[in-house]
Amino acid sequence: MTQTQQPRSRSKSILALLLVFGPALFLIFISTRSCDHRFKQLADYGLVNAPSFEVQENGQKQLKNLNHYKGDIVIISTIQTTCPKECGISLWSFDQLLFQHIRQNKRKKLKQVRLISFAIDEKGNPATDAQIQDIREMLQEEVVGFDPSIWIVAKGDPAKIYDIKHNNQRLYRRGKEYFAGVSYSSLMLLLDKQNHLRMVLRGNEEGMIRRMKEHLALLQKQYDKERAKHD
């Protein structure tokens, strides 16, 4: 085969993959990207327009939206009421690799990082007040130094949070192949300080949570570089 034939052959192979796997490429591409430091910055997948959701602050219910967290880096996940330790997220890994890392550095470089977990039932629907209270009590018991100002358990419709489109592909889908029948049930979103989506990874796998920690660090480095330019 000549050199001119090889690129054509590769192009045809890529086109074939696009035709076969097109509907899933958005999710696959984002969730499998490397965190190699050759990349100067994470890709920007656009603004996440999320409706209001309910949180608890100082024992009082508060209605919030993502605009309340502008200026913070936010990691969004779900936590499942009937399977809180391994379905929506791997609780131990999420705790040890993300929460403890943020908690131990909250007065320094990680003071502007928040974790928001939307409580869902076994069908992917918003949890009830009683179920959410059970989740909060479980976290208080299971997580050392649990701080609800860092790790926020929220009540809201995750379908609207995760209904993100990019290149005509939707992140939110329904199907029997997904846990609880919805594609968002075990996904984490990394949002920058302007509520733009920068990464999607699975939250119920230790390896993916480790990668989320790496992407978080990479995003912070971007902000450090930008700040250094203005100093």
C-alpha cells in the first residue's frame, strides 16, 4: 500500500466508527480522555444551565442554583438512596480521594471547591426529604470530618442538571443499559468557576475518581496560570 492510500484508509475507518458509535461518542469521548499534562487546559463543553435545587444550610432548607456557586469549582454527582455506597458513587473512594483531599486543604488551595451530590431513588428520581435525611445521617457516620458546607447533599431533578448537549449529542439518555434506567445515575461532572462543563467521568469506579482528582488539579493549575499573568 502506498503512503497516499494509508491516510485514506484510516479516514474511512474513522468515518465508519463515527457512523456506528456516533450517538454515544459525546459520553465516551469525555469520560475516557487522558489527564496527560501535555494538555495545557481542559476542554470547555459549554455552560451548564441548571434549575434551582434544595440544600440544607445550618439546619434550614435553602433554594439554590449553580449561580450561587459561581467562583467555585464544583463536582456534581448522584448518591442513590437504596445503594448509597456503591451505585451512584463509590462512597469510600469519593470520600478518601476527593472529600478528604478537599477538607484537608480547604483553608488553602481548595477553599473554592464544592461537591454537590443529588440524592436519587432506585429509578433515578429525586429522593424524598426522609431519604435525604437518611443519606445525610449516613455520611455523618461514615465520613471522617464530614462537612456539609463542602459536600452538599441536594434535592432536585438530576435529569435537568445532566441534560447537556454537545455537538448534537445528549449526555442524558434513558435505557435499560443504564443503572436506574438513566445515563446520569453514576456520572460525575466537573464544572469550572463559570459553571462550564470541563469533564465527565463515572463516579462508581475508584480509577475514575482518581482521574477526577487529577482533572481537578489540572483545572486549578489553569486558574493559577491565569492569576499569575495578572499579578
